[in-house]
Amino acid sequence: MGKGQPQGRSFREFEIGQKFTTAARTITEADIVSFAGLSGDYNPMHIDEEFARGSVFGERIAHGLLAVSAVSGFLYRSDITSMSGPILGLNWQFKKAIKIKDTIYAKVVVSEKRESKSLKGQGIITFDITIYNQREEVAQKGELTVMMPLE
């Protein structure tokens, strides 16, 4: 790909029902601290060990949106979605806490696709995404809708 060219798959390369599995990564304390600093979310559930020890989880947990952000990166780095296409929508559920040292990955299914009515040369795809931890437990799931070039 030349400079300025979209990376990843184009709209036409997807079929409804198509499945992908992303790479995995282990969530670290540094991830949580960095995300807190970036987002400004200093909820003690994420950053205060003593507070979190007395919580229902018994330990610190990752920000829910940290995992969503990680999966967005998984999709782009694995060339599932195009680097040039914006996110149009997100409908998400948080099922299970993600803890420090949990390794997460996602299974992705193309659930909808259509050509854009208002932007020539663009398509809109909805992915059903489920984030799993290393024990194959569902941590999060939802739908991500993105725009991408037709070709």
C-alpha cells in the first residue's frame, strides 16, 4: 500500500456470516494506569488496590472501554477493518470484569452490510463482536458499525 492508501479489507471483501478471530493480548497494570491517565477515569475500582480489594471483584479491574479500545486496535492491526473508515456506532454490553493479567481476544462475525446511500464509494458494515478471556469466558459483547471503501 502506498502512502495515503487505505489499509485493510474493502467492503466488497466481506460476506454476511463471515467470521474472524483477532490476535490476543494480556491486560497489564500499565495498560490500566495509562488508560486512566488518557481518559481521566480515576475510578478507584481501577486504580486503588485497597478499595478494589473490598469490592465485589476483590481486586482491581480494567476499564470496560479499555477492552473496547483494544479490540478496535485488534481489528485494524489484523486488516479486518480499514484504517480509513470511521466508527459509526457502538452497542455494547459488559458481561464480566477484565482483570490484570487477563488475556483477551475477540471473535468477530459480519452481521450486516449495505452500500452508503449518502456517500458514494462507501459501504457500511456491522460486526457482532464477542471479547473472551483466557478461560473462554465472555467478558464483553456488542455490535460495531463502521464505514469503509467499497473497493
